[in-house]
Amino acid sequence: MAKHEHLAKSMALPPITPQPNVYPLSWHAHTKKLEDIWDAAQRENWDPKKLPWDTFDASKYSWEEREAIAYWWTILSVFDASAPPVFAAAFIKTYEAHEEDPVRRCFFSVTRDEQNHEQVCGLAITKMLEHPDPLTYVPKTEIGRKAQRNAHWLYYNGGRYWNGYKNAVPKYSLAVLFSSFLMGEIAAATIFHQMAAKCTEPVFKEAFRNIGRDEGRHMAICLSLMERDYPKMDLSDKALITKQVRAGFLFLSGVLFEPPEDFWDIPADFVAWQREIETVARNAGFFVPEYEAKKENWKSAMLNLKGVLDKYGIPFPAIPEVGITGEEIRDVDMVDIIPVF
Ligand SMILES: [Fe+2]
Ligand SMILES: [Fe+2]
């Protein structure tokens, strides 16, 4: 390689640095709301290790119950364990785009929060199974065997999503990414508030409360950015968002509702087994909403999102699974989607 030319010998100032370049040398701040959210994130930061784990005794549950509860945490992990790298990639993009300073910090806070959420999943699973990995754990009961087979399929599908996401980040504008993130945050805030309200195990209750509060902030970040950017958005981005919302519904149904078989590559008895496992968890005091309640919750979350998108004239997709009419979107694949928790 040729030695780098010393421009400084012949120029008073260096040439302009080509953009996008990963670092801004500026700290512009235009959106006060984002500064407030960052301050809240600093105040509300918490440590998963400091939850009241001393009140928790896994041995009071039977092995069936432990494996069933660990299964629910495993489903959650399929979404939450990809969230730190997903937001880390979006965080880098805010630097490349020379986003204003509070936007960069907000995305940093989301990345950190999601890392906390992932830690909670790991702590809960490890204590329940006495093993740090639901895929290599040796099941002790029939429920555990069913849970593990399903977990393998969930993990396989989640891996397909990650490959799609890596391609999507450089391709889409931050505006499109925000609406997809909002979808995930609305879903997450919904589920954690429900879990926190009805869960009987103190340590899980507190974890859900903290996670739900974080997800509420993440939602507020997306909403503030939409408020800032959507009034001047490209028309072509609107169609893309409609498609992303449909894709996000199908993907997030895996945790909020039940994974639809034409989108999720899963065995025919996957849902039946999952219902059986969830019944065991529910009877052990670990609240998982039943089918009708999940459907209602998911529907109202989607209607909330519709209310936001309507304001900006972005068509909402038809979601017949929960009885919402709208634009028909076909041929959505796991590799096309962005939403995360
Ligand atoms: Fe999360
Ligand atoms: Fe989140």
C-alpha cells in the first residue's frame, strides 16, 4: 500500500471528509422532548442483578412448572436477545446520519435498556432450569421436551429475521426504521404491563414493571421522532411503512399472540403444544393471557398504532387476524422485516 500522502504539506485546511462518515463533530439539539426522555432514562436506570432475587426460590415449583415458565422466558428471549444488537446497529446509524445529539443518546439508552431486558431473560431461565441455555438443557418432563422442540423452531425463525434486519438497516431511512421500532415498542409495552399487573412472583413482577417503564420510554422516543420527521416524509416511504406494519404484526404475533404458520416456519402442532405449556405456567401463578385476551390486547395495540399513522396519512394494512380492515398486503417474508422489542 502506498504511503498516505501528506496533504498538510500543500494545503492550509484538509479536504472535506466524505459523508456519510460515522462521526459527527457536533452536538446540535433541536428536540426538547428527546432531551427529557434521555434525562428520564438516566433517572430510571436499573440493574437486573439487584432485583429481589433473594425472595425467589425455584424449588417451590415442580419441574413441569419450571420448564413451562422457562419456556415463556425463552419465547421472550427470541425477541429480546436480538434487541441489543438491533438497536446497536440503529445507534451507529444515528451517528452516520449525524443525528442531533439527544437522538444519539436516546438510541444509546435503548440499547442499554434492551441489554438489561436480555439479562433478565437469562437470569430467569438459568434459575428455572439450573442451566444457562434452553436449547442444550436436558428436559426432565414431557412438558420440557415439548418446550424444547418449540424453542428450537422459535430460534430458527429468529435467526432468519436477523439476516433480514442486517440488510434492511443500510437500505431504509431512519423514518422508516422508527415506525417499525414503534410497532415493537407498542407490543412490548402492552405485554409487560399485563404481565406486571397479574404476575404473582415478586421478582418477576418488579422486572416486568421496570421493563414496561423502559418500553414506554422507547415508545415515546419513536413518537417524538415521527412527530419531527413525518410531516416532511417521502411518499414512497409511506407504502414501505404500511408493509412493515403488516410484517411486524406477523412477526410479533410470535410473542404477543400465536405465530401464524404461513409466516413462521413451525410444525403443525407447535401452537397446540404451546397452549399446553402455557396452561401449566398459568396454573403455577405465572400469568400468561389466554387466547381471547391476547387477541383483544393485540388488537387494541394495533388500533393505537393505526391512530398514530392516520395522523400522517399513512395507510394501515388489513389485519384480519384481529378484525382490522385496511390495505391488503401480501407476500411478506421473515427476511423483509425490521420490528423489534
Ligand atoms: Fe425490551
Ligand atoms: Fe424496547
